[in-house]
Amino acid sequence: MYKERWYYSVWFISLLMTMWFLILPLAAAITLIVFRQKEMKKARSEWENSGFKEYGEIKQASSELRNQYDSLLSQKQLLLAELEEFKPYQNEVELKQKLKEQNNLLEKQKESLLDQVQLLEDFNELEDKYKEVETSLNDLISSRQQVSENVDSLKSQIVDLEEDILMQSFGFYQPKYGFETSELYQNALLELRNEQKKLVKEKRATNHSTDWTISNDKKKGKEFILDTVKLVLRAFNNECDNVISKVKFNNVEASEKRIVKIFTEINKLTDMQHVSITSDYLNLKLKELNLKYEFEQKKLEEKEEQAAIREQMREEAKALKELEKAKEKVEKEEKHFTLALEKAQLQLAESNPGEQDKLLEKIKELENQLTLTQKNKEDVLFRTQNTRAGYVYIISNIGSFGENVYKIGMTRRLEPLDRVKELGDASVPFLFDVHAMIFSDDAPMLENTLHRTFTHRRVNRINERKEFFNVSLAEIEAVVKDNHNKTIQFTKLATAEEYRQSAQMDKELLHA
């Protein structure tokens, strides 16, 4: 930033010039003006190198220079007036010489001031350019904002597209046929392949013309075209079969695109021969792809269903075996207590008065045991005859599935905890905790009610044979109370002993 020294100020130079007739003050004033010009040029050079940072200060300095220029012009007029007053008293030649020198000096000063005026004009031009740059910058900022909005919009579209791809990659495939059995799918596939063969046989699988000549031989031309058709269909069929055989839940859409790409590429290769596969034939292949995928999925579902049925049959067999065993046991116990009671009654009839009290006490105990055994026998017979009687269990496994995830299942076992122990085998890292074991005359109905109520809270929304639900224990208890007329005790706290001990050991190792 240029800061003018006091002896370069206008008032000081003007003061010296008022004493022009003393010669030395005039020379000093001229010298100061020359040095002032150099200082100004130096300041201008520094300003050019510094850019816009001192633009305001330089502009102010330029304004002051313009004022100084106007002031010097006024001083010149005053000096000229004074010269007129002193004219009679000076030698005309000497005065002329001095005036000439002063005029030269003023001319130099004028040139210097003109340079400064030009500098000021340059400043004004730079100011205009600055405003233009500022306007352009504002336009760019506005454009940038618009571009940023467009980018955000595109990002949103990309996110939507990624979600669609993610949904496809995780198997959210919408069935196009929905046949109930794999056999129906198999029949549909056979019909579709017969339709493809029919198109090939009727020469409607390709667009082609046999009006082709090779070396002016139409027969060779026709044979060439027909061979090309065979090669095209063979290549397309082989490629499609390869794609269809590898279709899975996460590549259905990609497989469709692959078949369309093969269709396009093969048609380009035979473009010169005017041979191309028809869209009808392509659509049949795409249908075959979807049918094949759904067929394999249906077979997998049926396999899982059969496995579930076999598991249920094994469970039923175990339950029946337990019931038969329990029946034999209670019948044996009933016979034993009946015989013991008859024997005790005979002994009572033949005993003396001193032994009767003991025998009466024994008979009473045997009667109670017989009554209890007969009740157990009735329960076993009821369970044997009523195949819907059983236990609905509510269990959790925090270490394996986390908080508020419960398995709601059913078993007809006489000892339902045996089923819970089987579920906590090597397939899960920790044992299950039992929160409720509910006996019901219609256990399947109670289980289905619970499953239906919490169907939207299933952990696995695809496979309903997985009986895990993300729900609170209080919600389960409320549904049970509304659909079961017996008092049930729910265990709120999950012990999860092995899991909690393992977590504590991990914590100790972390801080060791």
C-alpha cells in the first residue's frame, strides 16, 4: 500500500513553488515532483504485482492524484498571474528563460499527471473487468448450484437403481407363472420346448431368404443359407441352454440380459447373409428361463416341505412311542396297585385288631396311588386318541438371535423339554431358554393363531416354516391369554447362562 511522505504533499510543493523567484525553492519543488513520480511508479509496479488486494487503496490514491492534478493546474494559473504582476520588474529575457524552464517543468508534470490519469482510467477499466468477473462468478455459482441439484437428483436415482439391484440380488423375484407343483412347471417346460421345435420345423425361428447364389449357383446358395440357419440356431440354443442351466435367485435379470445380448450379437454376425433369429423365438427362450428358474425354486420348496413333513412324522412317531410307553407303564402300575390293594383288603379281613390300623393306612395310600395312576392313564389315553393335544412352547436364544426374538413352536411329546433340548443341538451355539410351555387340547390351532397374529413380525419372511418372530414377550402373552382359557405362567427373564458367561470371558480378555 502506497503511503505518501509529508514532503511530497501538494501543500509543501505548492509552498516551494510560490517562492519561485528565489530559484532554489523552485528547483527543490521540481526535484520533489520528480522523486514523487518515481515513488508513484514504484507503487504502481508493486500494485500490479499484488493483484486486487490493495485495489481500494490504490483507487483512493488515484483519486487523490486527480485532485492534486487539479490543484497544480490552479497553482499554475496563480503562478502565471503572479508572473504578470512581476513582469514590469524583471528582465524580459531572464523572465522569458525562467518561464520557459517553468513551462518545461510544468509540461513534464503534466505528462506525469497524464500518466496518472491513464493509470486511473486503467483502474476504472480494471474495475469494469472486475465487475464482469464478479458477474461471471455469480453466474458460475448459480450454475454450480444447479449442477449440484442435478447431481443430488442423479444420486437419488442411482440410490433407487442400487436398491432395485440389491432387491434383485437378494432374490426378490416376482413369479410370472405361480404353478402349485413342480410337475405343472415341468409340463409347461415341455410344452414350451415343443413350441420352440415347432417354430424351428416351420422355419419361423429365423428370418431368412433362400434366394441366394454362390458362383451363379442358386442351389449352393440355398444350401449355404440353410446351413447358416442351422449354425445360428445351434449356437443360440447352446448359449441359451448354458445360461438357463446356471440361473439362480441372484442372477435372473442378468441372465435375461445375457440372452438378449447373445440374440443381438448372433444376428449381427449373420447380417450380411440376411439371416436373423426372430423375436418370437427369443421370447420363448426368455419364458423358458423364467419357467426353469421357478421350476427349480418349486422343487426346492417341495424338498423343504418333504423334509418338514419327515421331521413332523419323526416327531409324531417319537410322541406316539412315548405315549405307548407311558400307556404300558400306567397300565402296569394300575395292575400293580389293584393287586396290592386287593391283597391288603384280604389281609385286613384276616388281621387282628392290633394290625388293622396299619393295614387301613396302607389301603388308603394304595387307593390314592391307584387313583393317581388311573388319572394318568386317562391323560395318556386322551393324548393317544386326541392327536391335536400337545404343548405350544415359547423359547428364546439371545446368544444366537438377539433380544426379542422368540421361536413359537408345538410338540406332542409327553416330555416337551426333550424337544427343546433337541432344538438346542450343535446347529446353534447356545441352549434355548424356555419362557412358556402351554398345554392345549388343540395345540395346532393355538400355534397357528400366534403365527397368524405375528406373521408381519417374522424374522424370515420367505420361509414360513422358520418359526422365529421379532416380538416382545408381553405381546405373545396377551395373545395367549385371549385364546387360551387356562392360567399360564410366563418366565420373563432369559437366563442365557452359557452366552452371558462367554460374554464375560470375552470382556475379561479384552481388558487383560
